[in-house]
Amino acid sequence: MFAHHQQRDLRAPMPERPSLRWAASAEHQAQVAAHLTTRDRWLARVLAEHRVLTTPQIATIAFGSRRSANHRLQRLYTWRVLNRFQPYIGRGRAPMCYVLDTTGAHLLAHEDGIDPKDLKFRPERSVGIAYSLRLAHLMGVNTFFTALLADALTDTTQDRAVTAWWSETRCTRHFGDHVRPDGYGRWHEDGREIEWFLEWDTGSYQLSRFVAKLPGYTSLATTTRIVTPLLAVFATPAREAHARRHLAEHLRTDPRRHELPIATTTAEHLRTAGSPADEVWLPLHHAEAGRRRLIDLLSAWPHLTAPTSSAEATGADPSPVPRLSPPAPMPPWQANELTWNPMR
């Protein structure tokens, strides 16, 4: 699940085979609205928020099998709820990538009481992520969170859940005056809950850029009086070790260093473990106990307070610009049952 692609490996997408698709007229959108399930609408919101997901990711978090996912995704593509592209990776075949399309955006706007014209959705910009230099970075961040979702969904008898999953764009709207994290998340396990900011390293930039963001995180903690840990994922073990030396040196002279708990891991550790919730995290300080589970980082940082339920924490958008409501962090299960209801 944690294949680590460099941006140079994700070249121009492979040409799409001709396929019959409906025109995104008002009449067509009204007809499609009657056939969308709760799961379809949730998936459309996830793509509105997080921009792109692959077929395996969608199958894991929203369907029982790859076959059922492919069948439904083909319909959503034909109806123009979603669009898709397939990156060219040189060797083998990359999975199909899905993004939001015009019909999906307009239907979500109507659900939220927004005039679709005010939403200013542009389908060419949505699918344009296929050519973006940030595609590999975005896919890495989304892989991190979909793996957490998969962990929570694997055994629903366990007390596990993703209780927040924010995109970089939403983080920027809330915290951009101080810092721009790659994501924000919360994980609940066995009656405990931890929140964090995420920094995802693709290995393609100087580590000094990463270290330069630290004052913004400490400034945010000082301003909000909320200490939020920072989790950093590095491309290789050597890069992680190098980054940890840089981080320790920087924080040694920072009087507010205790306001920013940091833990690191690598894409290799995540790939081996299968989930960010597993024993992959090495705190910057108190590292003598070795790598810990995500929820057990709380014991390394006993000064953390429990996450709040304020409007800022729940994601209420501070901007007056009309925007789609964010998706629930967990997929929609049938009430009081532990199985999907395929008709919802």
C-alpha cells in the first residue's frame, strides 16, 4: 500500500480508451441524483476534499472487494460524478486514479445549499492533478490516511477509528498564518485519542526547508495554547536519521521546544507494518524505548491535553467563500450493523 513513487516516476497519464459518458446537463444531474448511494456521496466528498484516490485505496475504504469497486466506479465515471486518469510509471501499470467531476461537484453543491456557479468548480483543474508536480506528494499523504482507515475497518470489533482527516488545503485555511501542514488527523483507539499534524517527505527537497517550518508550528502552539504533535514521514532510513539530527540541533536552542512533540518514521517502516497505527514511530526525544504505536506516543508526551471539540477542531471553515462541507472521516456504515449496506 505504501509504494513510494518519486514525482519523476509519475509521468504524463496514459491515454484513456474511448468510453461513452453522459453529458453533464441539468437533466442528467437530476437523474443521477436519484441513483447515488450514501457511499457514492461520501466518496465524492472525500475526493472534493483530498483531490485524488487510487482504485485500491477506494476499494479498501469503501467497498468489500476490488471487483465491486471497479463496477461502481465505472458507473460513477460514466455518469460524470467522477473522472479518472492512469499515470505512466515506466514499469508495470499504475492503478487508476479518480478525481471529482462536474456532476459530482454540482450534486454536492445542491446538497449543501450552494449555487454550483458560486462553487466555481473547474473539471479541467480537478483532473489537472495528473500533470501536477505535487502528485507523488499528494498520493503519499492520502495513502497514509487511507491506510489508517483500512486499519480501523479491518476488525470493527476493535475500538479504533479515524476521527479527523484534513487536507493540506483545509489546514492552510485554518493555520496558514503560522504554518501549512500536509495534513491533520486524529486517531481513536481503546478509549484514547491522539491528534497530529503530518509532514510527508518525498525526498526531493532540502531538509532545511522542513526544519524551517518548525517555528511556525511552535508559534501556532503558543497562539492557540494547544500542543499538537508533529509526525514526519521520510523517504528513506538514511534521510530520517539525517533529519533527526537537524531537528535535534534546531530544537536544542529553541526555548519553546517542548511545545512541539515530534515523532518520525519512514515509508519503508509504513510499508512493512501496513498501518501508521502500528509500532513505527520514533519520538525525537525519549527515543530509548524504540519505536512505538501511534496511540502509545501519548506516554512519551504526558503533557498533551485531550483533543478539543471546538469549531476549529471539527473543521468549521473560517472563510466566507462558499465551500463544500467536508466528508465524515469514516465511511458510512449501515446503522447498528457491521456490514456494508450496498443499497445505501
